[in-house]
Amino acid sequence: QLQLRESGPGLVKPSETLSLTCTVSGGSISSRSYYWGWIRQPPGKGLEWIGSIYYSGATYYNPSLKSRVTISLDTSKKQFSLNLSSVTAADTAVYYCGRRLSTIVMNAFDIWGQGTMVTVSS
Amino acid sequence: EIVLTQSPGTLSVSPGETATLSCRASQSVSRVYLAWYQQIPGQAPRLLIYGGSSRATGIPDRFSGSGSGTDFTLTISRLEPEDFAMYYCQHFGYSPWTFGQGTKVEI
């Protein structure tokens, strides 16, 4: 069955760029039914959708983060990545990658990675 | 942007009882684009309900979703100890695909 795993630094300095990668295993990354996305959760708070990328490369970003976010897709490596620039302490969170299944009857993040904690601190 | 407001913020119930969680949207959302998730502390969210009322694979039938337009409900019947968790709704009507702020179901 398809699994997702996040990887990247757990500590990032303020003003630098946070970079994470999500590796897809056990299934295809190229399907018209899939969007791949990033969601974050600051300590003790709720979930925030960061953005997603379609198999075609089309991207969708949360307007609150759009100026700092880039999501890319590497189908040959079965990976997608998140870059978040100019980070501050407010970007400290658990970052999840996820698959949004999009069909006539189903729209949801049906598969999630385990999450990775990223702390922004000098 | 569609804002999802969940209520109550915290719901105190006992095992065996029924919990009713609300998710209200600031604009009409097709039920096809409304999902519910459960999150246990320290774990990733888990999909419970998609399409407003369809249970995801492996989700017991004590979880049910309903609603349309701007008002959606997640009902948990016969609460089991493992059901005490955070619950979030999310829409996919149009970007940004926002989440509600969550409802905590506690004993």
C-alpha cells in the first residue's frame, strides 16, 4: 500500500529556507486523481493547509503563505518537495505530507506521512 | 476563502454516549468536497469521512457524517475509549482548502 515519508532538517535558522521532501513508496505518484500536498500543525494548534501540486505540475498555495512557498514534483524519484523561505519562529510546526485523492465521489487527504517536527531557532 | 467554524471547541462525553460535532462553512460547499479527520495526540490525522457522509476504509459504522450547504455534522455513536481525540473538518470547494479549528472530544 502507498506510504509517504517526510525528510529534512529538524532545525532551521530564522530568515533561512525550510526544505522538506516527501517520498512516495508502494504506489504511483503520477495519476490524474492525485494531488500531493503539505499541511502543518504548530505545537498545540490546529491543522493548516500549506499547498498542493497536481501530477501535471500545477500548484495551489494558501494565500497566507503564497509569497514564501514553493512546492515541486519529481516523478522520476517519486518525491515532492516543500520550500518555505524567510522562516520565523511562527513557522515552527509538525509538517505533514499527504495525498489528496480527487475523484467524482472522493475528495480528501486519504494518506498522510507520519509528520516531521521543524523548529525555527538560532 | 471559505472559513470553516467547528463547534463546540471541546465536547465532554462519557463512553457509550453519542457525540455530535458541527462544521459550519462561511459559504456553501458541495458535500462532495467536505471531509472529516480524527487526530490522536502524537499521530498524523486519519481520514474518517469523505463526500460529507461516506466512511473511509476501515472506519467503524459508529462514525457517520451528514449535512449539506453550509452545515455539516459528524456523529460518533457508542463512544469507545479510542474515540477520544481531536476532530477536524476540511473542504475542497476551491483553494485554499482550509481546515476547521477542530473539536476536542474528551471524557
